[in-house]
Amino acid sequence: MTANPLLTALIPLVADLSRELPEAERYRRLLQALRQLLPCDAVALLKLDGEVLIPLAVEGLSADTLGRRFKLSEQPRLQALLAQRGPLRFATDCGMPDPYDGLVDGHRGHLPVHDCLGCALYVQDQPWGLLTLDSLDPASFGRVDLDNLQAFASLAAATVMASERINALLQRAEDQHQLAEAYKQAAVQQRPRELIGQSAVLKQLQQEIALVGNSELNVLISGETGVGKELVAEALHAASPRANRPMISLNCAALPDNLVESELFGHVRGAFTGAHNERRGKFELADGGSLFLDEIGELPLPAQAKLLRVLQSGQLQRVGADQEQRVNVRVLAASNRDLAEEVRAGRFRADLYHRLSVYPLKVPALRERGRDVLLLAGYFLEENRGRLGLRSVRLTQAAQASLLSYTWPGNVRELEHLIGRAALKAIAGCRERPRILSIDSDHLDLPEQHPDMPLPASSSPASSPNNLPLREAVDAVQKQLISQALSRHQHKWAAAARELGLDRANLIRLAKRLGLN
């Protein structure tokens, strides 16, 4: 008994409907089945997108066909196929230009007299796209082939519908996963992580956070590595009207250059190799909320230009997309680089720098915060106490003195890791698990001070007499304190005076006497 060629082609496709296949593989099998049913030299599946047809899969056509976009206004054959509900076979002497001229594998130049057949695909009674077949033999197709193509097109429509629904579900799952992670982080941090300390510089920072947090201004947070710039961003978000929306974070330094734009702005399916599904970027996920861009100074220049456009207009374009969309996002950026210097060196756009630094905030280094190091150490000790199942953990006087005299090049992050290591070393040195664990300076194992490391204010040469007369020693200390305050506040005298508890005019007079003004 002779097998029915239509059934032979359709049965594998029906089986594929229940299989989890990548879109490209699903469409490849579809076209292979069509060529088995209707042998030809080239076949293509094209999707309608506005006034353009986009090839999703091709067989027998050059690989670059997938990158082309066929405008309906320039392709009368494709227009004719879409205008007819059923299959359409073009006459061999049809004078309409063929969209595949020069694209059929093994044939270069204008297509001679050939057979051309196509059919529109409808999904939920709406035109979705086309199936096209081309044969160099002008007598390839007949009446029966039109009927077979009509039947095949119905299953092809079911195939593309299944593929689109699977993609939509995957996209929704991806979006929900990203949002769930953001909301989970927000839920864990409903009470934002605290900026711990009592130093004057930290209190000044907290006042500025309260001031700018309730605004819509973009903020540029600067400071050395490990000072807690992300905590400042969280505090700004928590103080803003956007606090009921998650803060989305992106570390610009952790991404390859070719993925930065996709992470920021998202991409459409097929935008680049590996882009199997559409994906929303961080800006879309942060719509209505805040976006924290850490290490913004590492952003490549091309991505800087696109970021600037979003900040200026509120409009973004996914990678590979033709349409734009609006977002409402407040940007909080951070960098441990001197971005003003990066601008002068040509590594960072000046216009983007000014857009980001509408309100600059500098996070002080740990060595500038005096006895805050002991408060922070207490916070980290308590965290480790719970983690290690201890009743109490304490620092000896010698350990406290060591913490105060160290310069902390790695800042708060270095302190956090050091306390964790010290607690483990202290436990290891006990024969029995103690009720109260004491951490001594030996457990801290602080590295020796490097000669060119900046010294903390409490131990700098200017803060000790060094056999100087009292007046000169006092002047040296005052000069150092004023210089540090001015540096922290970008040489704004009013802000430095507030920190030092002086009247602005008196501070200027004192600085002038000390040779600072």
C-alpha cells in the first residue's frame, strides 16, 4: 500500500507539537517536512512584523537571508501572497521581481523562469506570515500541490502558534523570575541595611541622603572600593517615593562589553547569536523604581551614548528592535574612579557625567571615620556570633587598638572579612567551645602598614607633637583636619564648616592664617 505523502510529512510535525524544542529546531523541522512533501530548491518561513516580513527559517537560501527584512512596499510577490487567504502559484512568466534573486544556493544572479508557490499563515484568524517555495524547474508544482500546501499550512500555523506560546511562557517566566528576585531582595531589606557609625563625616552623609533621597534627582555615589556605596544607594531608594518598588542593580564591571547593552536595554529574539528569546533589560525591570548602576566608570563608550539617551528622553530601544518604549526610572550610579578625571582622559562622556552627577555624594573612607571602626566591628562580631552559634564574642583592648591604628585600604568590606577570619581563628585556638569568645590582636593578623598608605587622622604625623612646639603642633593638626574636610566636600567651605562645627567666615579666616586659602 502506497503511503500518503501528506500524512508522511504531517505526522512528525504533529508529534513535535508536544515536544519541548528550541524555536530554530522546530522551524527547521517544519521546512524539512515541507520540502519532503513538495520537493523544491528553496523554502522559507517569514513572519509579518508591521509592514516588514522577517525570515525566521530558510532552506536552500543563503545564510544571510535570515538577516534581511523584506519591505512589503518593495515586494509585490509577497504582497500578493498575503492578500490571498489560500495558496498562490505565480505564473512562470510573472513579471514581478522575486525577493530571492541572487539568494538561492547554487544559483547566482537573476532567477530565470521558475516555479514559485506560497501561502499565507493565519494564527487566531490574523495574518501571521508566509511560507514560500521556489523551484528552478518551471513545471515543479501542480494543482495537487496547492491542495497539499493548504493542508500543510494549517499545521504550520499550529506549529508557529505553539512555538510563540512557549516563547511567551518562557519570557513571562524569565520576567517573573527577575522581578521575584528583585522583590525578594527588597523584602529581605524592607528595613534597609544600616549605615553604622557616629562620626561627623557619616552624620553629614546621612543628612545628605535624607535631603536628596526624597527627590527625583539622579545621584552619583563616589568613594573607594569597599566603603559601602551600595548601602548608600539602598538608603536613597528607601527614602524616595519609589520605595514601594524594587531597586534593580547592575554591576557594569562584571559584564563582557558585548552583553552590557542587552543587560541594560534588553533584546529581541535573534538580535545576536544565542538570543533565542526576547528579554527585558534592567531599565524595563526598574520601570517606576530605581536602577543602581555600580562601577559605572567601567561602562564602554558605545553603551554610555545609549544610556545618555535614555536619561535624556526616557526612551529606550531593545537590541535588535525597531520600536522604542518609554520608561520611568531614577538612576543611582556609583564608581570608585574619579569620573571627572576619566572625562578629562576621554574615557567617560562629559555629558553623561553631568547627567549622572546631578547630586554627587562622596562616601568617606573608613580611615576617615575615626572610632566608627569599633562600631562596625561590633556589628560584624554580632553577625558572626549568630553564625557560629556562640553566646558572646568580644574584642580585647589590644585588638581594639589594632583596629583603630590600621589604615583600612579595603575599607568596610576589608573589616567585615577580617572579623570573620579572626572569629574562626579564635575558635580554632580554643580546646573547648567557649561561652564567650575573645578576639585578640594576634587573631586579627593585620598586615603591616605599607609606607605609602595614607595614615588615619588619629595616627598621622601631624596629629602628634613630634617634638614641635605646642602652637606649631596645634596648627598642624588644624591644617590637616581642615584639608580633609574640604577634600571630602569638594572644597565647599559651607559644608566643611558644618562638619567642623565652625562658622563659615571663621573657618575661612583660620584657613587663611594656616596658609590654606
